[in-house]
Amino acid sequence: MTDPRYTTLAENLVSYSCELQPGEKVLIDSIDCPMPMVRALIRAAAAAGAHPVLQLHSHVLWRDLMLCGTEEQMKAIGEAEAHLMKEVQAYVAVRANSNICDWTDIPDEKMKLYRRYVWEVVHMDVRVPKTRWVILRWPSPNMAQQAQMSTETFEDFYFDVCNMDYAKMSRAMQPLRELMEATDKVRLVAPGTDLTFSIRGIPAVACDGKLNIPDGEVFTAPTKTSAEGTISFNSPTIYEGATHENVRLTFREGKVVEATSSNPAHLDAVLATDEGARYLGEFAIGFNPHITKPMKDILFDEKIAGSIHLTPGNCYDDASNGNRSRIHWDLVLRMTEDAGGGEIYFDDRLIRKDGLFVVPELLALNPENLL
């Protein structure tokens, strides 16, 4: 018997996140996902009158493809998958992974081929701008270990987060979106951090369960050459299978001029990917009340209540600052009191202190009002 939480989640993804309409085609991308959840998605899409299309992927098999990868091979894969992506109106990806470090030992030159001919061609050029899409992780013992929870407790946490009332959150976040669109200068202050940048003229986007599950952020982008100062991120991060602690970036005229972390060689390699890798493509404020600590999974960590994240690399088209890159690396700074505290200023006005909003129009986004 299918877990009823699977059915609820599948129906939410189909009806709320993707807003599937009768006759539309949806690509269901299962990456090591358990069959019962895939079946629930197929049934939910069909019940909505849509046409489900299934694609099966595996992290382990992708590792083999990249290790033996050639330019011709990756180009062929990218062209084939891009053709399929162009045929659908919506995309749902459920990603499971028993070992988050499966890609750690893939040589950088092989990763560059994957980024250029598959990730950029399929996802950045087609999926993101041309489909209605939603992506989520699937709970696993590996994720429970990262979150320092038992498997059963983590699974309960996962479904609380993924099946929360995103429509209520959506209503509460609109004033923040409007305030960000009316703001010029942002200043972030926290231990090891004093960074300013402009977001003037860049749209702000409310993320309310339409693109990612879990969700709970409003994002925009710094104007490309505006970032000045230093930021010290206090959440561990995994990018392309490599773990980093204590990432610290210093900016001059928008460009990273100094960078340190616990994994300096990999950090330097990522920032050297292309010209846009040293400029910022996103600034976001997170506020999901169920997510309170990092677990080395960015789809969760970037939504931590009381956090912000900044992103070296590619901007999104709907909040574009013109920066283009093959990377997009979300780095999280928690600003709650237990994480060292911090302040966010919009045009010299304090809007959040120690992770809690302090202006009347944003109080609805504080955890006690969203739960």
C-alpha cells in the first residue's frame, strides 16, 4: 500500500507546484527515487489529465558516464535530453542519493564537459526558462545522518517540510518581495561579515513551492559590479561532491578577489570555471520555519529560517543581473542568535536582526507566524 504522504506530495507537486493542465506533457525525472513515489507521480499527473513522460537517472551511472566522458559523448547526451525537455511543458525531478560523495573524485576536466554540454544545454537553456519545473530531494539514511537525526525522525521532518501550507507562506512573503524590489543598497553584518551591494532595478522572486520543495525564500541578484566587502559563510556546503567549511569571500567591484575555505584547491577550481564564476548571480533571504540547521543539502539549507544565501555564478533569467556562468553555487549564512547573530539593512533600515524580521510588514514571515 502506498504511503498516503507520497500521494499527498505527488498531488501537491502536480496541482500546486506545476499547475498541470489537461493535455500537457510532464517529464518525471527519477534520480534513484523509490518506485512507489514515481508511481504516485505518474498517477497524479494522469489524474490531472496530463501526459506523464518518464526518465530514469542514477548518480552512480552518471559517474561512470562522466569518468569515460568525451566531448562528443557529452554533446550527444545533452542534445538528446534537451530535445526531450523541449517537448514538455512541465518537469518534476525527485532526486535520491545514497552517497552524496559519489562525484567527489570526478576529474575537473570531466565535470567541465558535463557542465558545458549537459547541465547548461538541458537545464539552464531549456528547463529553467521554458518549463514549469519543481525539484526535490528524496529522504534517505544518508540525509538523516547529515541532519544528525534517526532515519524515522528525519522522514517525519521531511514530510512536514514538503507538505506544509505553501499557499499561506506565499501570501506572507509578498511584502518582502515588494520591499526588495523597492530597495537599492543591501548591507549584511555578522561575525566575519560586512558586505554591501545594490539590488536596484533587479526583480525579486518569491519562492513558494512552485520550483523547489522544500521552499521558502525570496531571491534577487546584486547588480554585477556592486558587491564590496567580505562575507564569511557559517554553513557547510557540498558542491559537485566536494565538502567545504568556512567559505570566506572578499569582493571588490563585484568580483571575488580573495577566497578561502577548508577545501582551497576545489574552491579555486570552481571559481576559475569561467569569467562569471567570480561574480554573484543571486541574493536570497530564507525563512522556512521547519528548517533550522544545515544538513549539507542545499535545497534544504538555503531555506533555513533566519538565513541568507549568496551565489557565485549564473543568475536566473527572472532576476537577471547579466552574469553568466556554468556554475551556480549557493552559499549559506545563518544569522540567528545561536549561529552568531547578524543584521540585514535595506537602504540603512534594519529589517532583520538575529534571524527575526523586525519591521511590521514582514512579521508574518517569522517562524511562529508560519507554523
